Amino acid sequence: MYLGIDAGTSEIKGLVIDSNGDTLASAGAPLTVQRPHPHWSEQDPAQWWQATQQVISQLRQKIGASWPEIRAIGLSGQMHGAVLLGQQDEVLRPCILWNDTRSADECQQLTAAAPDLHAVAGNLAMPGFTAPKLLWLARHEPAVFNRIATVLLPKDYLRWMMSGEKISDMSDAAGTLWLDVAQRQWSDSLLAACGLTAEQMPRLVEGSQPAGKLKADIARQWGLSDEVIIAGGGGDNAASAVGIGAVNPGDAFISLGTSGVLFAVNDGFRPNPQSAVHAFCHALPNRWHQMSVMLSAASALRWLCELLGCSETTLLADVSSLSRAEQLRAPLFLPYLSGERTPHNDPQASGAFHGLTHGSQRASLAYAVLEGVSFGMADGLKVLNDAGTKLTSCSLIGGGARSPWWAQLMADVLNLPIITHRGGEAGGALGAARLGWLAVGGDEQQVCQKPPQLQRYLPDATRHQQLQLRLQQFRQLYQQQRTLRQ
């Protein structure tokens, strides 16, 4: 058996698969995000470890007597977070998360200090990435910055707690802006632009390679062998790609989680930073991927649920009762509750409803949110197309994949067949378990198969045309918002 652990933003997830690739058990433990100031988003790494222990306990109970048969652990996690360790391996401050936008000014500083940034890292400097966070720390918390001995990414903090090893993988490291993405190694010049060196970085491996073993005390505590291998693992999206079988050039998926991602596999490094497209290493050797990323996706629906005091199930039922005519009269929603990455690279972008009237009901607001997130994905697809990546279909994963209604809307907006898979909501945890399997000799063709198809949603040409006018208005609203801020 193989265990996958996914360190997400809202929860730690765990999943166990067997040698047939079937899921035997899954579990989760919730996390909270602290926002002490505007544009800040932080978590205490100790909370991740506590939640991981809870997940392990739940899985042991579910698996029962065969639990000790686990041979390997794979890790997946939210990208870009900065876990800072001192000389005694003490955590120096809360982790600054991927959706923290305080370092907008430092992005300009990094771009000026590293003329080769776009060519080497393959990405624009954005506040979500790790490097600008460290420049912010150097400026605003110099006493903390000067004590940094090691910078770890979230999932790699869990690896260190499990194994004592400071190791990362290529896909997660690519999201720091310190990696030479084509060469798959740390870039001394990009690190120097942030006042750091490679000695402060974890060792790099491919996601499917061994990267440590369980420490003896943790193995005893968890009821596992201390010969259990920990795989390199992957950033959440690259691990999700392994879980959904998106491992060959041309494969693609949409992830509707806290953030929204459109992910396409490439056989080479294809940067297109001018459109805010991300170009990263895949979690598997000799592969790369392009991504468009929106910062608020399913989290926008959760926000509306909290605002209205109802469940997602209730809201989705409300939406399904709307006629097509009512949908076309609904308000428009800009989903930029945490700023936006692709295609705008605008940390100051904000959410908005446009077109509210006395007749606007809960259902029409919910529709507007689902549509606004889908329109954000359409913006991402456009810049991927402009970068030369053409898709013929797309898998759908993440929490949003549980809604057939949203899947059909996504197909109609994007004018692409959308495919859901059994277990598609498992996302990074399934991919992490598969990477663990690969690290102990699993065959990629067997391990990385696409999960069974649940449903195929074909685009409705008439509805696609009807939605184009609303998409144009959606884009105009963002441009008006940007103009008003100038």
C-alpha cells in the first residue's frame, strides 16, 4: 500500500491506495488561515503537523490490521509558501502563504535586480511566489531574515518533520522563482538577487525519486516500518496531474479548489511570462507544464455561502432551478477576492457584483459566482492558446468537480469537452500516493493511468454563443476597475 499526504490551504488530506491503484481509505483535518493585516495570509506550520497526525490516526483506524503494509509515502502541497528555519531548525515566524499579496513592491525590485529572471525562472515576479516574500522580509523583518538557515516549502516542512531531511522536488521548487526551470537546478543568480545562497535551500530530487525515510520515532508512533520511503512528491497541481493521469504532452486538467488552475503538460520548457502564464517543471522527469492560475475559485463559492449563511449544496440546488433566461439576467461577478494572477498579475484586483437589482435573489448571486470563476478560466485558456497550447478536452478535478451543473457550465463557457473522473476530488493526495509508489519501483504506465471516467460534458454551442456577450462585459468590468484605481 502507498500513502499520499496533501498539505492544502484549507486542510491536510490523506489517502491510501493499493497495488491495483484503488483507493482504500481517505481522511482530512481542517486548517485555518490567519489574516492579521490587509493582503496578508499566514499559517503556523505546527498546525500542519498537528493536522497530519490527526489524518494518520484516522487512516490507521480505517485501514486496520493491514496498515503496516504501507511501503512508501508521497507528499503534495500548496506551493510558494515560505517556511523559515533558524540555525537550530526552529521555525522563525508563521509561513507566508501563496495567496499573500503584501510583496507587490518587491516584485518590481526582484525584476530589476535579476535581468535574467524571466528566461531562467520562466515566470513573472508575482506576490504569490516565494522569492518576493523573502525580499519583503529582508526589508520589513530584517532580524528574522538574518537568522534564516533554511527555506522550506510547506510539504517539505512535513517531510523534514517525518524524516529529518531537507529535500524538495522540481515542480514545487519551480514555484519559488529561484529555480533554473530548464536545467532543473537552483539558480545562484536568482538566489543572490534575494540575498540568499543555495546552501539555504533544500536538496532537489525528482518527484518520483526516493527522498528520505521515516525517522524511527515517527515510524514507531505511526505504527509503520522505518524503512518506509518518502518520495520527492510535488506541488499540489503537478501532483494532481499525476493523480489524474495528466503525464504526457497534450494532457490537461482544470482544478477547482481554493484557487483555480488550468494545467497543460509539455515535453519542453515553454515560458510565456508576458501573459502571466506559469511555466514549471512537472513532478516527473523530463517533463514541464504550463499553467494559468486564478487565486479564487471554489473559495469564492464558500465565501458566498458564509455571507448568505447557507451550504454549498443549497446554493447549487438554487442555481439549478434557474432558467436560461434568468441566468442571462443575473449579475456579473468578478472573482478577484484575493487579487489575480493569470492573465492580469494584479494583486490589487478585487471582487465585485455588477448589475444588482431588487430582483436579485440568492440563486442569481450563486450563478454569478460560478459563472465568474468560469469566465476567469476562459481568460486563462485564452492566454494558453496565445502561447501555442491548444486543448481538445480537459479533465476536471478538485472540490468543484463534484457539481455536474458547474462542469456543464465550464464546458459551455470554454467550448471544450469537460471530463470528470472517479476519485477526481482526491486531487493532490492521490497523485502523492502514486509518486510514493513510483519511488519504490512502480511502473509509470501502470501507476499513472487516468482514473475511470465518470461523465463527459459536451459544450452547448447555443449557450456558448449566449455567454460570449457576458464574457465580454466581464472583461470590460475588470478594465474599468483597473482604470478607476489609476
